[in-house]
Amino acid sequence: MPNSSISKFFEKSRKERLDVIANFANLSNEELEILQNDNGGISFDKADKMVENAIGTFSLPLGIATNFKINGKDYVVPMVIEEPSVIAAASKGAKVARIKGGFEVSADESFSIGQIQMLDVDIQSAILQIKNSTNEILQLANSKSNTLSKMGKGAKEISCKEIDAPSGKMLIVELLIDVGDAMGANVTNTMCEAVSPLIEKITGGRALLRILSNYSTRRMVKAKAVFEKEAVGGEQVVDNVISAFEFADNDVYRAVTHNKGIMNGTIAVANAVGQDSRAIEAAANAYAAQTGKYRSLSKWSKDDEGNLVGTLEMPLSVGIVGGIANVHPVAKVCAKILGAKSAQELACVMTATGLAQNYSAIRALATEGIQKGHMRLHARNLAAAAGATPDQIDEIVQKMIEEKKISLDRAKELLEQI
């Protein structure tokens, strides 16, 4: 089996890194060429078909996080993000988790929720009429996707809820749809629009909005990892991490930044494999506030041996078929590198990456502070921004770190001296 614990991957040249990943994921020469293409893997012609008013393309760094073992399987994890230290932090978190067996993650089946807003109805009568017509509504919905129907998936349940809004009462009819390995937005919207005239006829009401909900609470993912006490830094550091978590869980100002760190990991993977990052973040933040107070998405405690235990639970709507993942050449290659065979497996990897990132961030904060490692990496960006050539960057970075003066102005001064 491939091993994701790759020694000193960060020290290798680009070609050496690509060779390692090509071997791990069995990439073809054509797929390697896509990764080596410095335009981000997408032509303007393709971009022009993807969005309106296109004028160019925009690239972000693509890196690989190593050391991940999830449910007993090794992964190298592609991550697209512009922020320094994130990929290193995720790799380090995975390396420590690996000591105790890695991440244990479970994901629900892929149930999407579609909503139909009904106005001008007798609520209780309408609910009864819809209940009596459930089979007819589901049959109509499922007629809109032969693929899902053949797989035994598709629309499964109908439920109703009443909302008392300032403008009056309204009825919300919800379709629960098993979308398989797709993210499912398009088929959910199609089904909602298809059944709304029938629901209007049944209830005598008027359908207004007919759209999926991105609050995917029927697609929950739960990740857990044990971080060995000594590898974390000892009993005091374990206690510090737990105290840092309690700060985030009880203060919204800290919780937002804490959860942003989780998203650094999860969304970087989402970007790499062509997922809807906005939907993922919106759902995660709503879930963080489910108690009526915005709290930490992760939880940190210690076991009987004093080891640090991290858990992360959140809704996660992702897919391995359809969407940008089937259009963008680099996203396709990243999906092959990751090797997820189902939407559930992809969700497990993304959640584990979020937990690994959270571990590294919260541990750094609870020990030497976030800036020590982060600013070392940030210094490279500043040196490049000052105009330093690749062979000048290391010298400028080293001097800025020694002086503890890491800024663009100082980088420019040092470049002039060189």
C-alpha cells in the first residue's frame, strides 16, 4: 500500500515532489503535464464558458499535505490556498495523529434537502393534503432523474414545517433526496421546481422559492484523532490546548478565528478538488451557531492516559461526480491524487484535514504563538514582493528573522544592500 509519510517532502525539488506524487497516485504523463502547466490548468476559452464576462484566469498555489492516515488508509492531500504555513501545519497535525493510528471519520449518506416555499395556504389543511399525496409528489420528483432512480436513490421523503413570518404564516415543504456521489444542487433544484405546480394544485396555494438548502444537516461528518501526549509537548501543553479550545467555545470573537483555522484545511481541499466552498463554509458556520450561540466546531479533551483527543463534527455537502470537478483539468488530477471513491470518502478526508489544521494552529497558539512559524513563511512572500530573485530570497529571509524585523520595507532595504 502507498505510504503518505514522506520524509522531508518539503525539501525536495518540484520535479522530485511531482515524481513522488505521480508514483503514489499512478499519474500519467498527460496528468503530470497538467500539473506542470503554470497557467493553472485552465485556458481562457474554458474560463469564458464557465463564467460571464470573463477577462482572464486567476491561479492559486497547489500543494500537497502528507502523513494522512484516515480510517486505516494513507492519503496525500492536495490543497489550494494562498496562506503560508497551512499545508505545513496540516501535514504536521497528521503526522502527530498518525502515531495513534490516524483519523477515524464517519460520514452520513448523501441526503440533500430541497425547499418549496408555499404562500396563501391553509397551513394545517395543506399539510394533510401533502401527506396524502406523498407518493404522487415523490414519483414526479424522481421522474426528473433517471440516473438516481436506477441506482435506487432520488427523492425519499417529504416533510412540512410552518414559519410565522412578519408578513404572515407560510408553509415550507421539504424534499429529502439521496443524491449519491454528487453534491446534488442541480438535481435538487430541478426536483423542487418540477413538483411545485403539483403542490400548488394540491394545496391551492402559491409556490415562491424552490431551491436546495445548503444547510446540509443530513450529510454530517464526524472526525476523531488522538494526539500522543509527549508528541504534543507534555501534560502542560495538552492542558493549554484544552484551555484554548474552551476560550473559543465560550467567546464568539475567538470562535470565529478558531473555526476559520478549521476551514483553512477543509476549504483548501475543497478548492483543489472543485467543491462549492461557499456552501461548505455557510453550512459549517450555521452549525457552529446551532445552540443559539456561535461556538467552536471542534472539541478538545484528554483521555485516561493524558493524551489529547480532538473531534470535529460538521455538515459537509460534497461530490465526486458533476460540477467543476469534471470540467477543470487540475481539479480532475487532484481528485485522482486524493483517490476518494465516494462522496462520503471525500467528506471524511476534508474533515480530517480540518481537524489536523485545527490541532496545529491551536497548539502553536498555546505554546510559542502563531507568528513564529507563520512569519518565517510570510517572510519569503515579502522578499519575493520586494523583487528578490530566488537565489536572494533565503539570505533576505534569514536576515529578517535574525533581526526580528519582518516587513516589506526591510526586505527592500536588504535587497538594496545585496
